[in-house]
Amino acid sequence: MALMELKNVSTYYGNIQALKGISLSVEEGEIVTLIGANGAGKTTTLMSICGITPIRSGQVILDGVDISSISPHKIVSMGLSQVPEGRRIFPQLTVLENLDMGAFLRDNKSLIKADLEEVFELFPRLAERRNQAGGTLSGGEQQMLAISRALMARPRILLLDEPSLGLAPIIVHNIFQIIKRINEERKTTIFLVEQNANMALKIANKGYVLQNGAIKMADSSEHLLVNEEVRKAYLGL
Amino acid sequence: MDYFLKLFLSGTAKGSIYALIALGYTMVYGIVQLINFAHGEVYMIGGFTALIVGGFLFSLGVSTPVVLLVSILAAVLYSAAFGFTIERVAYRPLRNKTRLSALISAIGISLILQNFILLAQTEKYLSFPSYLPELKFLLPVREYINSTQFIILVTTAIVMVALTFLIKFTRIGKAMRATAQDKQMALLVGVNINQVISVTFIIGSALAAIGGILICSYMGQINYYIGFVAGIKAFVAAVLGGIGSIPGAVLGSFILGWTESLGTGYISSDYEDAFAFIILILILILKPDGILGKNQKQKV
Ligand SMILES: Nc1ncnc2c1ncn2[C@@H]1O[C@H](COP(=O)(O)OP(=O)(O)O)[C@@H](O)[C@H]1O
Ligand SMILES: [Mg+2]
């Protein structure tokens, strides 16, 4: 059974249909990527999964449970966390407070502390800046903080929305290595939304191509990386 | 100099009361970007509750400290219940509508509550007994500060410290700040933002009730309309300090208290209520974001 599954999901903004019945599935332990151009509906997909933008029809299933009418804060407690587009750091909270917010629903203090040490080990920069306001960090540091904040919830599945957006190539490389490490070491399932198709497909097991709110292609990453159409449209080759 | 000191201290006491009310405006604004026009009425209801409960207990011959304690508690709980209910009934259903609809709803609630008290009580000014004890140690300095003023200052200071602690260090305080900064993101880390918004209204209303009792004891009277004037002034104080900012609301309240006190003392008491509006007009012209309001930063 898939850890997360979308069945025929449609989402609207007013009368405009942003998602046109999309279906996809993510197995436990995998890295799955959803690639697509600007405006394809990637962010809408993630916000639909999290319950922020409620879906109009279809089903979102997490570990066998239909979560499509569960409120967003409860979905988090079921083991699903999102690193949203644009990072969305709480600007006036310190780095430490942002991380605390990530662990908002947990109450075992010693486990939280251990996880804090773990993210500081993953991103030593954050440890140095722990008492600084989140809004004063650089873009790369904010992305590290956004990922760490999501990890503080100990999710079973981590959703990432364009983590490479607006970052220098060297930092992007670094962030993708970390995502891979999180998947390998913590066994966290990853659903990665990206415009940077090349990087995303290289670390993913499986990929979906989203176009105008519909799934255009679904295949293993190796196949998509060599697919003519994908190469032309998304890899700039 | 003596005269100045006296005015300064009475301005500080006044400012403290404005601060207790202004905090409710600013906290609610910080979290839901709504000017809660019914907030002044919640404060007025706090005063009436204390009057009714206190009067009842006095008639039973209960001792003053107990009357004070129980009537404060009753006022705080009753006002908090009002604040909570107002948000649930009048604002929450409109949360995703235009801001104007919530504002109109707020004005509507304000009028309903004023008229409710007008009909349920009276349109006359009622005298409000001073529940506050006479403090003997203040006798040597009573020319400058009386017991009521002193108690107002001390109560406000305690409330401010407690509130600061709550917001800075507790779980709900952090959730309030996170919600004020980014509601969607707060949801995405698991915050039940409806609960946080309710708590904000409850805290703001409780503070207003405390302010209501203190000012009624100070002035010695109460009327269904006092919430309107005090509410407007506290609102001016919150805007002056930078709406959404907690330190701003406190600072703005003291500035307003001092201005009124020194203005009436040195210029004319006829204009007491006009000073608030002069200040409001000046800020709107000179610094629309308020003294500590930096373009929506530092909200709660
Ligand atoms: N809040 C919104 N209101 C109306 N339309 C929206 C909103 N958000 C996104 N859209 C529209 O939905 C489509 C998909 O957007 P989005 O999911 O943000 O795409 P992507 O993340 O792939 O760039 C776009 O056409 C966009 O204009
Ligand atoms: Mg997007």
C-alpha cells in the first residue's frame, strides 16, 4: 500500500480549475518528484494535500486514511509536513523559536532536544545563528531552516515545494544532497516539487510531469531523464 | 515642579488604563487584522459586572477584600466570555470575506452591546463604589498620588510583566506570534489557529475588564457609554504606538495619558477629549505606521 496517494484530485480557485483530476502515489521510503513549469499547479497540489486549499473532488489518502476533509493542523499530527514555496520562515521568531514551532505538536522534551541536535549537525550554520531572527537569514539559510523546521515534526513524509528557488547553484547542490541524506538516514519519504527537473530527477526514484493541472507523464526517474519530450521541455536540452 | 509631578503621575495612571484596553485592540489586530470596535463595550461590561456582583456581595455584608477579589474575577470571566463569543459569532464567519464586512460587523456588535446595557441597566450615570483600599503608607505623598492611582500603576505593571512572559516564553504565546506572522504556515506546523484566535480575544477582553474596574473605581461612576469614549482613546493609543505592536500600545497609551493630563493641567480641561483626536490626526499625517510600527513588522 502506498504511503500517500492522490486519486482523481480536482481543486478550484473560484471557478477556475487548477487541478484537473490528478492521481499519483508515493511508496514508503521513496523520493518522488513532481516537475512542471511555472503555473502548472505544483503548489496547488501540495496545498491541496495539506488541506490549506481544500479539494473539490477526489481523495487524498495518507497511510490508508482519507485526509481530504481533515483540517490542516491535524494532518501534521498524522506525520505529514511541508516545506512550502518561498520558505515561509516566521520572520520575527528566532531560529530556535522557528524550530520549536516545527515541533509544536510534540511533547517529549528529550526527543525534541535530540532532534534539535540532529538538525544542527545537518546544518551547522543554523546552530551558529540560533538566536537570530529568522527574517535576517540569507535565502540559503532560510531554506535550511525551513527544512529543519519541518524535520522537527518527525514526519513520515516530507513535502518540499521548489527548495531550489532563488538559490545559488552551489547551495542548491548542497540542499539536494541533504534531502537525499534525510531520505537515506532517517528513512523519511520525500515528495519533491521542482522546476529544476534535472536536479530533482537525479535524486528521485520516480517522477510525475504536471502540465496545466493534469499529470502528463509518470515514469521512473531514469526513463524521464532520457525521455525526448522531458529533455526538450524541462531539461533545456 | 510639584504641579508637574502631580499631573505626570495622574497621566501615568490614566495611561496605564488606556494600555490595558489598547493591548486588546493591538493583539487582535496583530492576529486577525481587524479593528475590534466592540472592544470598548467589553470593557464597559467588565465595569458593570463588577458593579453588580460587588453591590450584591456588599449587601450580604462580605468584607471589602473578598468583594474586590470576587468582583474582579467575575468581571474578567464575564468579559472574556463576551470577547470569545463575539469572535465566534460576528467575526469568524466573515474571516475569508472582505475586511470591510468584518469591520461593519464589529460596529454592529458595538451598538448592540451598548443598547443591551442601556436597556438592561439604565441610561443614567451610576455611582461606582471604590472597592480599592486606602493605602496608609501613601499618606506622606498623597498630594502627588492617591491609593487608587497607585493600585492602578501596580496592577498594570503586574499585568504587563505577566503578558510579556506569556507571549515570549509559553507555547500558546509562541503560537500567537507565529499565527500573527503567517497564519498558513502556522497551520502547516500544526497550530490550531482558531483556538489561538479565541485565546487572543479572551486575553484581550480579560485585560479590558481589569481596566474597566480600575477606571470605574477611579472615576467613581459608570454608564453604558463609557466604552465608546475609552475605546476610541485606547484605539488612538494603539495606532499612535503602531497597531499590532504590544510595546507600541503601551508606549502610545502613556503618551496619550501624559498629553491629556498635562494638557488639561496647563491648557484647559475643556479640551480633555480633544487631545486624543489631535494626536490621532498628527500621527496619521506624520507617521501613519505609528511610533513602533514598522510597516507591519513586529505584530504581536
Ligand atoms: N490563490 C489563487 N487564486 C487564484 N488562482 C490561483 C491562486 N494560486 C494559484 N492560482 C492559479 O492556479 C494555477 C496553478 O498555480 P500554482 O499551483 O501556484 O502553480 P505552480 O506552483 O506550478 O507554479 C495558476 O494558473 C495560478 O495562476
Ligand atoms: Mg509553485
